Amino acid sequence: MARPVPETIRPEELPERARAVIRGNRFPFLATVDGDLPRVRPVTLSWEEGFQIFFVSLRRFHKTVELAANPNAELCFMDEKHDQVRVTGVAEVVTERALLQRAWDQDPLLPRYLGTIDNPEFILYRVRPTRVRYMKEWAIDYHEVPLAAAP
């Protein structure tokens, strides 16, 4: 059986291909470190902005403790065609009221479960990317997505 010929991807196509995968996956997997052990769990994407990833969490969740101890994280996105994007970066708690309001307004579950935006359980994270990689449907090799392409 012949092996498929990998698709040639032009470097200038990578940022938009990566964004399309991110837009196509509302539930990426977040990898953190817990002491000397890796931890992975799905999170709900709030939005992406220049490959910065925003997601909401609750203070009581263990990922909050993990990210406070070691803010290095990676998110893995996979779309329905099995294209992947990995966003590696540093997670930080967002305190800007406008961004908190944006996350609050777009997720109808937050008001239902937390009551008010000032509930101390409500945490918005931003992962500032240090590396973004794209892989076309099980192609084995990742392509580096230039961060300079981020708006």
C-alpha cells in the first residue's frame, strides 16, 4: 500500500489554518503540571485573540492550584478533520473588568451557576503563547506557526 504524499503547506497559510482549527474546537485539552505529574483536561474556549487563548475556570478546581504553582501550560485543539494546533504558553489570571465582562456575557452558564460576576469562584485565564504548532491530519510533523502573524 502506498503512503499518502504529505500536503505542501506554504508558511503564509499557517496562521489562518491554525485559527480555523481553534475556531472549530470549542473544547480544547489543557495540559498543566501538578508537582512532577502531567495533568490534562478539557476546558471550554471563551475566545482566541492573536493566539492568546481565554478560558474560564472556577477557583475550587485543581487546575487553579496547578497554574498558580507553575503557569506553564499547553492547549491542544483538534478539529473534525483531525487537524491539530498546540498552543504552548504562560497562563495568567485576567483581572481587566472588560475582559471579565466579555467572558461573563458570552457564557449563559456562568450567571446561572455563579449568580454574579463578582463571585470569587469566577476566574478568567489568558494563555499568552510562546509557541504555536499546526499539524495537518496525522501528518506526523508539526509546522511552527509564526507568532508575529498574530494581530
